[in-house]
Amino acid sequence: MKRFSSALILVLVTAMLLSSCHFFEQEKTFTVEDMSITLTDYFYTYYPQGYTVLLQSNEISIFGVMYPFDMMEESELTPESSIEEFGEELLKSNEREGLELVKKDGLSYYFYEDTSEETQETYSYLTMLYKSEEAFWLLQFVCKAEQYEKLESELFQYAASVTFASREAE
């Protein structure tokens, strides 16, 4: 009987570990420039060319681009511009007109899906827009389209965790 109980416990623990990759995850806050985001310790930080930051786990990639106000001479955007104006400018410059800016629970975002020409995989893009005291920020949460429904609440939780340091705190 003792042998059976030990075997059953081992099977249950193994099943738990295999069914929930998130079982041992711990919250971890990542800070880049004036932006902080709370994710899990399953994310790693990269700094690829063309992006301010890339935060990546096995299922989610978060591409971040900071648009400092003092480096936006080529656009008509100013520190007084709104997130809506920033969004319109992004759509024009990326030839993605026609997407609707959604405002929900204090977040402003675009959602779309696109198929990679290289891999022929379809990805979901949840593109969040933010404004800090120093810059506009774009954080693009990306996952495989077939995983989006499963990850959606997690993506919004991560997006809602974004904060910005104020100049007074420095």
C-alpha cells in the first residue's frame, strides 16, 4: 500500500508539473529607460537593433519601442500630442491604416493578426500605446494566433502592469 501511495504521489506531481509550465514562475519587474513592466521570471531581455527592448518567453514576445519627444522632429507629434494622434502617426508610417484604436480599462491598443512570409505561421499582435513624461511608447505583445485566446488575459495583465518613472522621482 505504501508503494502504491508513493507511486500515486509521484504520478500526480509529475502530471502537475507537465500540465502547468507556470507552476514555479515568480513575478519579475523589468525596467528599461523610464518604463517598467511586471512579467514573470520566464522572460529574458534582449536589445535587438530597431527596438528599445525585446522581452521574450517561450510563448510571448514583447517588442518595445520608445519614441522620445525630443527626437520626433520629423513627425508632427509634440509632448502635448495625444495617444490617439501617436497611434494615427504609427499607422500611417507603417502603412497599416484601417485598424481601430481600442480603449479599454485604461489601455489603448490595436489588435491584428498577420502571417509571417518566412514561416507561414500566423501571429496575433496586441499593440499597446503609452505616453510617459519623456516619450511615447509602443509595446507589441506577440504570440502564435492559435495561442492568443489562451494567453489573452495574461497579455492584458502584463499590459496593465506598465508604469513610468516620473522626473520628480529621479
